[in-house]
Amino acid sequence: MYIPPGFNTVTPYFFVQNAETFISFLINGLGGTETCRTMRPDGLVANVQVVLGTSTVMVSESSKGYPAMSGSYYLYVENADASMARAIKHGAVLEMAVQNMPYGDRQGGVRDAHGNIWWISERIVHAPYTA
């Protein structure tokens, strides 16, 4: 099986209204980098790829056939406190303040303007999860 560089076995694909605003949040609020862009004939986003850390996500403008939908995403970062502040500065709303969790992550949560929840996490132990 071949997976293109920057992609993983599972790649989130966002269908949102006002895709340009969402893409701006991914870049400015979460520190992503746009790597590819395809536009529809009507001038709206057909597909934009944004790299967040080691993962690529895709974004398209929603349509009748592909309506807007939100989800919940776990995002590992170098510094949870700084990343949370950045996300909030760029329009996210606090869901849960950053705190040390019993499973070894320093984590907080925000909701973006498109309804997605982002669990922004910094691994503070160098060990796998244990049950």
C-alpha cells in the first residue's frame, strides 16, 4: 500500500461552510501550513490540504451532496498552553482549560467556529498509554 508523503492511514477530511475561514483557522490558530489548493469553477474551495505537525488534513466547501459536519480531533503539539492561547486568539472558544491529565498528557480543549472540538495535547511522559 502506498500512502503519499505527509498523509497517514486515516486522513481527516473537513466539509465546512466558509472553507476559507476554516483554512485560516487551521493555519493561524493551529499552526498549520497549506500545501495544496484546488478550486471549483464557482470559485469556492474544492480541496485544500493543510499540514498540522506530521499529519495532513483536507478541507472542502460544503455542498448539497456533501453537507457541513463537525467532529472532534486530538491534536498533539509541542506546548499545549501556547497552542491553546493561539487557537483562542484566532477565534476558538474554550471547552476545557489546559491541565495535566492522569494518562500522561497536558491537555485542554477548544471549539472552532465551525463546531469542531480540538483536544490540544502535549505528551508530558515518554511512555505509551497504559490501561
